[in-house]
Amino acid sequence: MNTFDRRSILRAGLLAAGAGVLSACTASPSTANLVLPSDPRVAEAEARRHTSGQVRTVRLTARPGPVDLGGPQVSTWTYDGVLPGKEIRVRAGDTIHAELTNRLPAETSVHWHGLALRNDMDGAPGLTQQAIGTGASFTYRFVAEQPGTYWFHPHSGTQLDRGLYVPLIVEDPHEPGGYDHDWVVVLDDWIDGTGQTPDDVLATLRQGMGSMGGMMGSPSGMGGSSPLLGGDAGDLRYPHYLINGRVPAAPATFTARPGQRARIRIINAGSDTAFRVALGGHRLRVTHTDGYPVQPAETDTLLIAMGERYDVTTTLDDGVFPLVALAEGKNATALALVRTGAGTPPPATIRPAELDRDRVTYDRLVPADEVRLPAKSPDVTHTLDLTGGMMNYDWGINGQPLDMGRRLLVQQGQRVRFVLRNRTMMWHPIHVHGHTFQLGDSGPRKDTVAVLPGQTVTGNLDASNPGQWMIHCHNTYHAETGMAAILGYQT
Ligand code: C2O
Ligand code: CU
């Protein structure tokens, strides 16, 4: 088996698991007695979720087509022709019934990033479902129990680095509110349809660094470097950086009145870019990380890794203000505008001073009392060394690319600790499916955490969502080449 083809690995894994011969087939006895997506425990966990009784039906068609980025015209893949895809907004406890039709020339899937949903709806092909073939359909149906800012995207190949991403907002019926506007800001790094597809990019990266001179107009330094990221900023420089699907020359504009309060939900849907975000002339109050509340923390700017979400609130001044997402270490920006009054818009290249002022970091964030994990010593600890590099493009965990025959074993009811040790020269945003861990013993609740080179980061979670769950780097190219593992509930 070609270990670099995740799709074929996953397909083999699903077939083996489905046939009940996984342990025999992989000679790894530790993979026996897994709680598979079809296990009754998965449906039982779903039945315990609090439901509102409301069902929200949505239809999504993934298809190729043209998109206008606000000047640049590109041919790409989207949901229903729009970028980002049309936001889904439900209330906590609603059932999402999403019918996906695949009109792409490739297999696809939908992963509901950050949601603690039933395992068989998690959208990991080969692990929780069969990939959805060209022309085929699949219906996702699950309870969205936990309020917050989420999003969804394919879990197939490099499709996330095309235009296939959509915000999913689960509103809290008990939200105290206190704001007049609720804005969603989706950040992205863009290459598709500019002469290369993400598959072309992956093919080049896989050849290793020796072959990459001159790639993407960046003969040295590849994806740039940043002290905030502890070294290399990424593997790639992109032709465009977008907010809500627009280049800075034609920014999305949010309008309000002076003195109003805005809640801004920021989602990094990029594939290889951390964004440093600020709103010119404003302080920001961080209220949520990855959907979960924190004790409000004031800041001028925040660094957002791929897959992360932050909710902030702010009281709007009078005028026209740049909302800027600096592509960290890549010397380029994405832009949106906030307009509350008369004024000339700032130039497309504006970099508000706030970007270089006070920046909130993980260690300043404290979970809200209602989402703090009760103190408990771990029942099981898994250590994951993040390994590999650009030279051979051999990203992995514990020195190996994803192996479907291996599991990080846990049991329902356990307190699980995972220790992420970054042994590489690059930072990695590590994402856990189906769970929201607590960072360290008292940090914020997160489902995605940036781990800098040389750093060790600990996460703690309660194993309350039975099934088989991916844990992986949310750099699209690192995940696709193998920086991934599977958290496996055992019976
Ligand atoms: Cu948003 Cu497995 O990822
Ligand atoms: Cu990575």
C-alpha cells in the first residue's frame, strides 16, 4: 500500500474494520474491540444529547465552477457556487439534516469541524463513512448540541484548499447577547485556479525541498518565517489572501452605527497560513475560543491558526475601519471594512498599528466556569511526537505517516491526556475530532491548538463521545501526507 495516499489507506482501513478482521489484518492486537461508527454506543450517545426537536434541512451541492474573488476570476470547487459557502445557523439542540450531492470530479465528504457529533456523521472517509463518489449523495443528520462558532469542509485530499468551506453557527438560547451585530469573518489563503490546483501544489511539495526552487515566486524561505510561530511560517506563499472570499482591493464591508456593539466570529479556513487579526482603532474582547466561552480578555490583536475560531466583541467607533488579517510571516494581508459613518476607506495595503500591539496568547485565556473541566488525574496519557520536515515532505506522528491499523486507545468515561511534542522545525495546528479538550490543566477549551517548534503542549479531555476520531495537523498538506493519528474508543 502506498502509505502516502491517505484515501487508499482509509479505504483499506474501513474495509478491514467492516469485515471485523482488523486485528488479524494488521497484526496489531491493540486494535481489537473498537467502538466502530456503526456500534450501538454511537446511537446511544446521540440519544443522550439534548435536543430542541427542531430539524434544519439544508441541501449542498459540491461542484466545480467560476468564482469572482473581487477582481481575480478563478475556476474552483465550491458548495453551490458561493465562497465561502452559505452560512448555516441553528440553535443549540437542533438537528442538522444536510443532503450533500457530489458533482465534483473526485470523491468527497463533509467534516463538521469542532462539533461533538455522532461518530458516523463525522465525515472522515474510510474511518467513519465511505467516501462519497462522483454523482453520489449522502445525508448527514445529527444533533448540534453545543453552541458555538464552527465550520465544515471536506475531509478528502486537498479539497479544503479549494473553495469548499462554510461557517456553521450554533446559537446559544441562553446567550446574554449584549451586542447589536453578529458578523462572521472567514479567513483563507488562496491558490486554486491561479495556474495551480492544490493537487498540483501537493505533488510539488511531495518532491521535497530540493525541487522547490522558485516555487510560487518565493525562491527562498518558502512560506516565510515568523518569531510568533517560532520559525517557519508555512510551506507556501499564496497569490491571494481572502476575507469572506474577497481580495483586499474589493473588501467585504460590514456596516453598523457608531456606538453599537459587534460580535465578530473569526474562522481560519486557510490551509497553510496563520493570520494575525486586528481591527484598526479598536480593542477586542475575546469571548470564545473554538466555540467555547472564556473569561473575557482584552487585546489589540490575536493570532489564529488554521482550524481555530475566536469570537470577539467590540464597541464600534465612528468612521471606516480596516479589519486586517496579516498572513503571518508571509508579508501579505487580507482585508475587510467596518463602516459606521462617513470617511474614505483605507488603502488595500493598510496595516493597522494594533497588529503590533498587545496580543492575547493561550496562557492569558481562562475558560468560563461552566466549561472548565473538573480536576481529575488522567486515566490514560498518549504522547504524540510531531515529526518530519520539508526536506523529504514526510510529516508524521511518532515518526510515521497515518497508519489505519493503529489507534490511540481510550475507553468511554476516561479522562484522557494527550501530550503533543513538536520535534520539527515548523509549527503545527493540531485538531482533535469530536471533542473539545482543555488546554493544559486550566487553559481554554479548544479543538485546535498551535504547537510551535520544540514546544510541548498538553490537552485533557473527557472521553464521552464513543467512536473513532482523527487527530491531525490542520495544515492541509501536512495532514494529507500523514501527520495524523486516530483516537480509538475500545469496547
Ligand atoms: Cu477541520 Cu479533520 O478537520
Ligand atoms: Cu503541520
